[in-house]
Amino acid sequence: MSPSETCEDLKAFERRLTEVIACLQPPTLRWRLLLGVTALVTCVSAFYWLTDPRTSVVPLMDSLLNHGIFTISTLFLLVLFMFGIHKLVIAPQIITSRTRNVLAEFNMSCDETGKLIVRPRPTNNSRYMDMS
């Protein structure tokens, strides 16, 4: 394989990697917003639930029914995590870290957008070390 063919393969790989990461950005942003809003609603409603003086007096089920927003947002947050929102929120980072692991064997890396980084060749300094 000639060096120009190798270079073209690397360019094609880089284009495809940047395309995949760019396509993941809009859905990732939407999942992050959904998770953030749900977590914020859960935290604020938890504050109101915990500061309600009736919470310590009534049974738990009655207290949860009195604070429906807290109950619904907590259940929704649990469902989101059960369906893997934590993976969807960091999908581009997962792809780039796995790509970096593979590219490390070829003395390369990539940035967060998928652009390839060619590292300089490692030098072999062991032959210059003093063995005494």
C-alpha cells in the first residue's frame, strides 16, 4: 500500500469519525436538557416535600400522594436511568475514548470532535543509557 493510499484511508476515517460524533451532538444535548430539567424539578420538589410539616405526621404513601410533582418526577428520573439516559448523555465521550484506546496502538489519538492527532515517533533512548 502506497503512502498516498494510507493517507487517503486516514482522511476517510477522520471524516467518518467527525461525522459520527457531529451526528450524536444534537440528541446528546436534548438528553442532557431532559436529564437536567428532570433532576432540577426533582430537587426542588424534594425540598418542598421535606420542608412540609405534614410529612413527618402522615404516612409515607399519603405524603407522596400530597406531593405529586415530587413523586412523578422521581419516578420519571428512575425510568430514565433504567432506560440508559446516563449512556446517552455521554455517548460522544464514550466513542472518542474507545477510539483513543484503539488509536494508541498506532501512535495516534483524536480530539473531542474526532480530528485525528498523529503523535511523533517514540525515540528509543535505551541504547544511550549507562548500564553501570
